Amino acid sequence: MTVTVRPELLAWARNRASLTVAELAPKVGTAKNPAPIEEWERAEGPVELPVKQLERFAERTRAPFGMLFLAEPPTEKLPVQDFRRPTANGARKPSLNLLDTLLETELRQSWLSEQLEADGEEPLTFIGSATLNSDIRSLAAEIRTTLRIATADRAKSRNNFEAVLWMIGRLEESRITVVRKGFAGSATRRSLDPTEFKGFALADPFAPFVFLNGKDWVGSQMFTIAHELVHLWLGISAMPSGEWFAPSDEPVEQFCNQVAAELLMPENEVRPLWQADRSALENCETVARHFRVSSLAMLFRARNIGLITERDMQSTQTDLRRAFESAETESKSRGGNFYNNAGVHLGKRFIREVLARTLEGRTQYGEAFDLLGTR
């Protein structure tokens, strides 16, 4: 038995799954006789395929079988505000890995929020307490005080990786669950692309979540945390642009970046450390280590508070960007056992809540395994 399907639906499903033709063809066909995926997608009219083969195609691309018979590819939108810049072809279409990651995190947040509310926990007063009219310095100071993230404490970390883990611990102590993963679901092969997104925030008065893309360079993750915190204080669940140092037309993103910069690099702390007899490059590298941020973040911060000129920034930026990109291997080299890393991947607070309720008999073991994404 055969069915007909439009070429554009086949291309949509493959691209949505972030699979190349070479990767998908053997899975739909065989290693010796791979499916002619490229021919199907280039066909001028509907393609006739055996039902069994189309079912394999749907399974491998994780596309709902019924969707392959639509008149045109569906438009899938994120369930949160999407501040990412459009591509040359229009709005950015989320990959399946991103959609699955968002859905999984939302489900966990929904469960935890219901549990905490039922237990009589008080809602977190800081969620949604700020507006775009809030004073930037005052708000940054409030976040630092609420979460106890003073620069002096963060500076004790031996490197940026430890500083990020320290920040995560501070957030979790304040009932903000932090998930830091570089793959979708429990399949480590489904890598999350940091050029698609660096993280997101899910605001909730009982169980706010911050997600960090573990594949992103660790130096960038610190600013992602700070940016997402501002989203929580605004009460906005959002997917930020991720372009921390580029001008933004979105007032929300402009505000979040400004507060995040002041939160991590307070102007009154940066100025005394900046030495006039040093070059912009030397200053950025030295002062950035103190605040445990990237040198690139410090460069833009120095420009914005008037420590260097636009010309100084431009002349230093190329070298720093080259170092920034080459340092990506620092985060990529940190792998390890999936279960050993579960505390970071799922959030230690979330794991504790699930285990406690399971051992108390309030959550079934099957549901607990589903929530933890394990067997």
C-alpha cells in the first residue's frame, strides 16, 4: 500500500529534526540501499511512498504521522515570547530539539508549581516585581541582595566553570530551578545548538525555571543566567535573543541586557579596578577574571560606562572575539556520565522534590521516572 505526500512536508520534517540527507537516508532505507531523500524533496509534485517507509520516516524525524499529509508545512511557534532575531527568510523556525526541550521543561515546572502550591508554599514575591521603568542600578542591587550573589564571593571561584556552578547554587537556594543541558531529552546525541538559543526563562510565582544551553561556551553562560534572572523579575517567560553585545530593537531585551551587565559588573566596582596605564585588552582580561565574566562582556561594559572609546572597543574586539570563539572547547570538553551529571541537567532542587514526594508515596514511581527522564 502506498500514499502520496508533498515534497515540502518531507523537507520540513527533516529540517525540523536537524537531520542531513546523509544522516536520514540510511535510517529510512538501509545501509546498502539508503532512501532517496534528496530526490523526494526535489520532486515537482507529490511523492508516492510505501506506508511502511513513510512510517519509518515519521519515526526517525519524530514528526507526527498525520502532519505529513497537510497541505503545507505547519508553522510551529514557541510557547514563550521569542526575542530571537528573524533570519533573512523571516521568523526563526524552532528545531525539534528546542521544541522538545521547552515542552519538557514546562511539564516539569507545571508539576513542581502544583506540588509547592498544594503544600502551602508562599509565592515568590520577586517574580514579576519589576517593570521596564524600574531603575537599572536599583534593580541589579536588589537581585544581588535577594540571591546573595556578591561579586566578592563569586570572585573566589577558581575559573568561570566553577563560578557558573556557584551561581546556579545561589539561584536554587532561592527556589529558582536551574537546568543546564546540552542535549534534548535523555538522548545525548540530540545536541542543542547554541547558535539557535543560549537559554530561556519560565516565570512562575512558585517554581521559576532558568534553562542554560550546556553546549554554549561557559563564559557566555554567566551572562545568560543574569539575563534570565531579569526576565523572572519582570515576570516574563521568554526566549532571549542571545546576542548579548549587539544592539536590540526590543525594549525588553535592551533592559535585560543593561540590568544583567550592572548585576554582574557593577559600575562602582569596575571603575576602581580599571588601570589607566594598561591597554583596553589587558584591562578587559584582568578585570573580567575578577567578575568571572568573559573578556568580551567586560569590553562592552567598559565602552558603555565610558572607560574606553568606541574606537578602542573596535580595535580590541576582533582579538577578543577570536579568543571567545576558540574557548568554546572549554565547555565542550566537559562531558561525563549522564546519571552523574543529572544534578546539573535537571536541577538539584527539582530532583529533591521528586524523590521526596515519591518516597512519601505522593508520587507514583512511574511518574517520577518520567519526570526525571530515566528508567
